[in-house]
Amino acid sequence: MSVTPDHRSTTAVEFFAEARQQVFQGLQAELPARKSLRKRCGYVDEMLEAALRQLRGEITLEESTKIFDEVRADLPDLFPPRPSWLEPSFASGLVDYLRCACEENPNAPDEFIEWLRREFARPCGAPIKKELEPIYKQAAVMHMKGSSWRRITRDLCPLRKADDGHQCDKYCEDRMRQGAKEYL
């Protein structure tokens, strides 16, 4: 099957051919090499050969990608699998973007991972009770308008409305503030 070669193929073919040659030279220099090293070099050669054949127009991009995916599956420690729900083009674009960002900021991947951890952190504490949710929302609105937590608690505390003579204290204010924090 003949496929039209890529318009940049002449320099790319030379590059991949030279890369394959250097891999073989490096392997020859390391002989006798451990079996794991020889196996990894074989995988690298498969990937370079697939790229070379695709650039020459001997195979399609899909066939080349299939070979790359097979090698990635065989080497999960070198190519960690992306989550199955993540769009492949988005995943590779994100990785490429982070690699480019590393040129100016070497800590970019660590900062990105830390940001993701904070952004998707699990909420602390017990979930808000459904019957208290409207009270906490109203407390947040009152606080944004400038009311103190003491006044908000005095006006909205659900225990105060009970007939048992409840007196709101610091504990009630803290509970009200913590519940409303979700909506601020």
C-alpha cells in the first residue's frame, strides 16, 4: 500500500535513520548488555522504524500510531498509560505544553500537579445537612453584606428557635461560619 509521504519527510527520514544508527552503536558499545537493555533498545528501534516508514509513505499514520501504542503498552514504566476517559489529543497536547513550559520554568510539572491536587481536593469534614443548607446560604449572603457572625448566628441559629432556652455561644458562631464558608 502506498501512502503519500509527508512534505517534511526528507530531513525527518535522515533524522530517524541517524537516531536508529546511534541506538545500534550505543548498544554495540555496551555489549554484553543486559537482556532488559536489549529489549528496550528493540522497542526504541520499533518506534523509530515505524516513524521512518510513515514518513517514507510506506505505512499510514494510524498504523504508525498503532505500533507506538503497542510499545507503550509493553513499557508502562516508561510510558505511563493515560486515563481511558481522557481524550488522546488533549492528553498529548497537555504533555507537550508542559514540556515547553519546562524550558522557562523547570518546576512547571510540579506546580501543575500541586495545583490539580488543590483544585480537586476532597472537602474536609462532614457534608452539610440538607435542612441546614438554606440557612448557610442565607448566612453567606448576610456576611457578604457586612453582618458579623454573632449577629448572623443570633438571627439564623436553628437551635435558638427551639423552646428549650438555647443561648448561642462561640460554638454556634463557629458552626455557622464553617457552614457558610462553602458559599463564600
